[in-house]
Amino acid sequence: MKITKTLGYLGLLASIIVGVGEYLLHYNNHVLEFSKNYEFLKFVTKENLTTGHFLAIIGLPLYFAGYFHIYRMLKTGNKFLAVSVLLLGLISFAVGGIWIGSRAFLGTIVHMQGDLSVINYQIILDNYTLHLEALVKILRVVIALLSVFFVAAILKGGTQYKKWMAFFNPITILLLLVLSLQIPSIGKHIGPILMNVTHFILFTISLYQLNIYSKKS
């Protein structure tokens, strides 16, 4: 129980550290209105790009611990489903790590827009979109698939979760947060760190359920 709880807190810590890093990398007052061609990044200071980059990179490996926590919560049920969630979780944040590691570099390119020809600048951005921004779509697909296994494992029974935890799977939490983006005053703060807020909620509820399970045991 102590190991499972420690892993859960490490996952929670990851969502906070990476969330702060990604917030520094992305947030500014123009983040919603200048989304085309990554133009919002020109309003992010170079200091925030650097600090945000290193915070995100330092915190990201802790997400792996968080998914080992989820695995340990699920493995008393169906082992195949638990392992599937673990592997997909590790894959998702390996892919996410490559993406987040590219954002400070992208920000630097956007800051250099005036030093590059219009054609060359667009070629660089298109190349980034093709090779790195595409990873976000892959990440969402993996998280969606992970959520299917997560829900199946819980509903099948035998896990350390109450069955209502199935509702609080990553993709459902993410979709609910996306709805909040319709409120600009909230969306401009949550939008840049959606996946981190999603996992902060996920690990918080998971640790809450572990505490309930521990008391009953």
C-alpha cells in the first residue's frame, strides 16, 4: 500500500511540475486569440521558455511512476487490462515528452520570425507541424485507447477502485475540461495545460480511492 501510495503522489507531483512548466511555456494573455501558426508564442518571454522547458523535462519522468500507481490499483482485477493501461500510459508520456521538449525550440523560432524570410519561416513551421505537432494527435488516440482499457478493468471488478471510478478515466476528464475552454477566463489558463490538469484530477481521485480501500482492508 505504501509503495502504491508513493507512486500515486509522484504522479500527482508530475502533474504539478510539468503543469507549471507547460504553463510557463505557453500561457500569455493572447494564447486564445493568436493560436494560428503558433503566434501566441511570440508573447512568451525567453526566460519563461527556458524555465518552463526544464521544469517540464524534469517533472515528466514522474508520470511513469503515476502510471505504475494506476497499474497497481488495477492489477488485482484483470492482469491483461492492467498491463495494457500501464504500457499505454508509458507510451503516451514517452510521446508527450518528445513533444514538450520541442516547445521551447518552437518558441525561439517564433521569436525569430522577423529574421527569416516569409517562405523559410513557413517551411520551418510546416515541418514542425508535420513531425512534432502531429504527436499531440497520437497522444490523444493513445489516451483514448488507454481509457477504454481503464474502464473495462474497473467494470470487470476485482480492482482497488470503486466502480464509479470508471467515469473518471483520462479521456472523460479531458473532454469535460475541453468544455470549460468555452469560458475564456477559465480556458486561457486551463487550455495550455489540459493534459496535466486531467492527470492531476485522475491521480487525486485515485489516491482518495486508495485511502478508502486501505481503511477497509
